[in-house]
Amino acid sequence: MVTPKDIADAARALHEGKLVVMPTETVYGLGANALSDEAVAGIYAAKQRPEFNPLIVHVADIDAAEKLGAFKGVAKRLARAFWPGALTLVVPKTPKCQASRLATAGLKTIALRVPAHPIAKMLLNAADLPIAAPSANVSGKLSPTRIEHLQGLDDKNISAVLDAGATEVGVESTIVACNGDKATLLRPGGISRADIEKVLRAPLGTQKKSNKPNAPGQLESHYAPKASIRLNVSETAPNEGLLAFGAAVLAHAGPVRNLSPSGDMQEAAANLFSFLHELDAEADRIAVMTIPDEGLGEAINDRLRRAA
Ligand code: TXA
Ligand code: MG
């Protein structure tokens, strides 16, 4: 049983940047403060994820969702019809969106959901924070519908586990991307296509697989800076920004951001998208020092190669 003290402790842990396993009506989530890059980096470390997928940000209600994402047209209709519930809506970030750039993997859109589970609701209200939470499984394993399924997560940063028994829906939320009057199904899940189409009074679009990832009108699937990117550099040019790593930073006259002076991979992951974003605004080209493939380094290098 989850007590009010458990909720209060978990809310405090979130404010301290720690991880909390929380039930939702779909599956258990591994939650962190969605406003903090450092806290969100802990999720990837615990899941041992070889890549940074954008995460679902859970909020208490539509008002809280509207601080982070822009709800117009179909997005508003779907939110009113299905929240709280097993529907995640991908919408454009608001200009003032304070969500961690790591949580959204640098995208201009954000995935938002208001969960219906009473414990998730209590935690969101007690913490008064948006909670970024992927399913609480190790990368590549099935999503957990009960606490016994959590095995394998690296639990050194997990401060609280809220055990509320088996989850009701048992499959993950349905994900729909909303763009003006267009709604596209990204992942089938707890709410059926038919139920969504009944509200839309139109068929849901299906995502086209394209090898041009950021074709106009299509959903961006990964972060693409305007600046061109050079990887594994051993020297820099004057018009570049330098994305550095470790103690031995290359000599460079232009803008520099160091992902982690001490060589800490979790710190580097936390800084990755924010620093890329800043350098993108300050330079036409970004030179990236070599980053070892250890731990979260693999995910960092994967994202840098895709951005390059
Ligand atoms: O039921 C659920 O949805 C569970 C519970 C905990 O809420 N969460 C969950 O999260 O399944 P996760 O991280 O395992 O799956 C999130 C999916 C990923 O496939 C990701 O690519 C997609 O959401 N996603 C997140 N943000 C996105 C965005 N801005 N654009 C497109 N897809 C996005
Ligand atoms: Mg998952």
C-alpha cells in the first residue's frame, strides 16, 4: 500500500533530482523532474539506454500541459476527450517551455500525458512538477505492469518505488502527434484508433517511414541543428563552436562548451542538447571532440552522428 508519507517522500526525491518508480494506469514509469537535465540524465543511466529517445512528460492537468506545449485544434479536442488517460499527445513546445532539452531529445515538440492513476495524480500534485517518465524497464525488455518486472534497472539513483499492484491497462499509452488540424498515430496503445477517430470524426494519419527524416510537414524524428557538425576533431577552425569533453580541451578562440570537464558521462548527457542548442545559435559549424563510447557515451555518440 502507498501511504501519504510515501507520496511526500517521493515528491521530495523528485525535487532533489532523484528517480521515482511510479504506477500509471498503463505501465510503471521511471520518473524524474522533467525540468532538470541532470535528473533526466539519471533515467537514461538507470535504463542503460544505448540511445536518447525523447520521453513522455506527465502532468497533473491540461493547464499544466499548456505551460509546456501548444494545444490547438485537434490537440485540444483529444486532450479534453481522453485526459486523464492512456493517450500521449505530441505537440509543439511553447516558446516558454522549461522542459529539459534532454527529455525532449532536442526536438521542437514535446510528448505530454495526464495519467489517470490515483497514485500518479497524487505524486504530480504533491511534487508540483512535470515528471518525465519512460516505461520502467531496462532498454529492450518488456514494459512493467507490476513491480516484480523492474529487475535489471540500475537502482542506485532510484529513491522511491511506489508499489500499487498490477496496472490496469497493461499496455503503453497511444501516442498521437498533433500538427494544426492533422493528427497522426505514432504508437498504438491503451486507447484504440477507433475511439480516437470517433472524436476526430476523421481518420488518423499513419506515420510514413521516410529516409528524409526532417522532410517538411513530417515529424522531426531526431534533433538536427542548423550548424554543420564535425566529429572527433583534433583541431578547430575560427568560425566554429567547440563542443569539448574532459580536462584536456583543445585550444580554440571561438565559443566553447565543455560537456563534462571531469569526464563524467552522466553530466555530459545532461548537457548535450542544451550545449548543442547554444553553440548552434553562436556558430555556423560545431566541432566535437572525441567522446569515449563508455556508458552513456554510446548514446551521446549515436545522437551526435545523427545530428551530423
Ligand atoms: O504508457 C506510457 O506511455 C508509459 C507510461 C510510463 O506513461 N511511458 C512510455 O514511455 O511508454 P517510453 O519512453 O517507453 O515511450 C515514449 C515514446 C518513445 O517511443 C518516444 O520516441 C516517443 O514516446 N516520443 C516522445 N516524445 C516524442 C516527440 N516529441 N516526438 C515523437 N515521439 C516522441
Ligand atoms: Mg518503453
